[in-house]
Amino acid sequence: MSQLKNLSVGFLFILLQITMLNMLAIKGIRPDLLVLFIVGRALSEGPTAGVLWGFGCGLILDSMSGGLFGLGAFTYAITGFISGQFSSKKGTSRSRYLLTLALGSLTAFVIFLYFIEPWDQAGWGYLFLTRTLPGAFYSWFFGFIWIFSPFAHLRAGKGRG
Amino acid sequence: MYRLLEILAGRTLKPWITLAAAVTLSMVFMTTGSGDITGIASARAADIIATLTRPFGIFPEMIRLKSENTRLRRENVELMLRANHADEAINENQRLRELLDFKKKSNLNLRSADILARDPLPGVNSILLDIGKRQGAEIHQPVICSQGLVGKLVQVGAKTSVVQLILDRNLGAAVRLSDCRVDGITKWAGHNRLIIEGIPASAPVHLNEEVISSGLDGIFPEGIPVGEVISTNKIEESLFLQVEIQPAVVFSKVEEVFLVTNNPSPVTP
């Protein structure tokens, strides 16, 4: 898959994330679609590309968040790096993608918990159980749907090498 | 040198160096905040993204219009039934106002804006508006909707601006409990919860008491509904109450907001 195609897919994910995801919120919990994309790229191209994709996509979201500028870039860069550690030259199986996605989305949501959620008010454990875990699971669930959808080929390429 | 390091480490260092660079750069952004350069860059990026976002807004808009149409039809019938009662109430209101020599104080200049995008990052409560400097938006302008206080502008581009909601860790609004007339400051307590700090333990706060903006922060105009009290909690060994409020605005369903382009009761910071 050419990088231009990857860029288009990444941009599509960003646009979906900021326009339509609010409609899928359940009790304020929304999936993070960008994690799906970044994990896919990291598994396909390795940790270096994972960091770069995560950093770039995160910066774009940061420009619209009005919050802590750089937090998205920081979070997704780390997510991309960790996910990239599980990349393989042989390609990415569905199970590998789903396991890595679980780890990647949990990583992203834990970082967001630390930097954004008011854990000093509500407590770590409470927020982890009510916000972080459901958010990570909801994102993973979308990855699960995606991987069995006709668009699954956009997830990852043939593996790095 | 690089090769030597790689041999010593027994693995390729490229991902680690990339990660270190990305993390360092992110940290620099986070610690320096939205400085002039990053602020301008992010405002421009938001303008570009907003332009690309518009076609995507059609689908949720269609779904929203359908449900809104149904709702409006129902409301129309209800409003017709209420119209008679309202006429009566207006007359009574007019008479009482004259009696009390009441002067209408609502003199806010409002500018409407549509929401282009919202909550780009999980947990970050913000919205992107289709209004910017060209339409007269300025940083720190209050944003309200028909239900009450929404937040304030924290980033203004040429055609778009970002609103920091009152459901944000970094935004507190000066508020007043409408019945007991005690002032406090809101603080986000997670998800859709707000608490008010600084309320004396002796204050006669009661459940369902309306909370309005006090105007003392110099940002939000006085008298805008913020929420209502849903619980009070006396903190041990403290002179203050912790008052939890339910925000007046259902943030996930807000579609149109208004910028307050004049604040009639600003307090010099």
C-alpha cells in the first residue's frame, strides 16, 4: 500500500473521529478510532513508523483539542512504538492485530487518564474502571468489527521487511 | 558511532531514537503550552481540518434533522396548547414588572455558531466552531447555548475556534447558588459531573437549587444557568461543603451555540 493511500486512510480516521464518533458515545465513553489505525500501521511498518504515524496524527488532533497541546502526539507516539514491537516480517494475523490493539488502546487510554481525567477528584481506581477500561474495550471492539469487515485490508500491509 | 552503539546494544536503535525525539518534542509542546508559534500553527491546522470536515458533517446532520423534525412536530403541538397559558403569563408578568419597576437586564450581544467537531481526544472536552476572527470571535469569549453556560474560546483561527467546555480540568467558572446567594468556583469531577468549591459549610444549600454564573471571574456574564445541585457533602475537618451539580447543558447533544461578543459585567482580571 502506498504511503499516499495510508495518509488518506489516516486522514479519514481523523475526520471520522472528530465528526461522527460522538454519536456512538455510550454514557460518555467513546471509542478511539485513531488507535486502530496507528496500531495497524505500527504492526505493518514497525515501531519507527508507528511512532511517526502516531506523532503526526496526534499533532493534528492536538491542533483542534484546545487542551494540552502535544498530548495527542505524545500518547499516540508511545502507542505506535509499543504496538510496533509486535510487528512481524511475516505479516499480521488477525489475532496478533487484536491482541496488539488491546494493548495499544489500553496504553492510550491510561495516558489520557493520567493527563486529562480528574483522578485527584474521583480517584484512580474508579476512573480506571469506569472510563479507561470501557474506552479501551470499546475501541478494541471497533477493531474487532473492522478486522472482519470488507475494509480489513486497509488495516495492515504484508508486513515489514 | 551510531553503528557502534547499535552493536553494543545488540539491536537497532532507530525506533528508540525516533521515540525519544517524538516524546521530547511532545513534552516541549506540553510544557510551553500554546505559545505564539504553536498557537498560530494549530489554529491554521484547525482551519484546514474544519474545511475538510464539512462534508462529513452531512451524515450526522441528516440523522439529527430527522429526529429533530419528529421532536419539533411534537413540540409544536405542545406549544400550541401552552400558547394560551403563556399569553396569560405574559400579561401577569408585565403587570408585575411594572409594579416592581423591573428593568430588563439581558443585554448580551450573541453571535450564533455551529459545531464542526467535538472531543478530538478521549477525555478532552472541547468543541470546534465554524466561527473565527473574521466573524469577530476573540479568545476568552464566553460561549452559551439555550440551556446555559457552555465554556469559553481558547483558540481562535481565521474561520474556526476551539471552545474549552466547563467540563474541562483546566476551566473553572465563578458561580452563585441562586437561593442562598453563596459564591463558589466550579471544578470538573469527571465525565458529566461538576463540583463547586469554596462553599462554606454553614451555607443553607438545598437539593435542586439552581446554580448560575456570578460574573466575578470577569469572563462569563452574570446570571447564565450552569446547573442544579444534586448532592452536598460535608468534608470532615473542613470549613467547606463539596457541592455536586448537574450541568444545565447536555453537552453531547448541543448542536448550536452562541458567542457572547460583549460582556456587560466584566471584572478586570
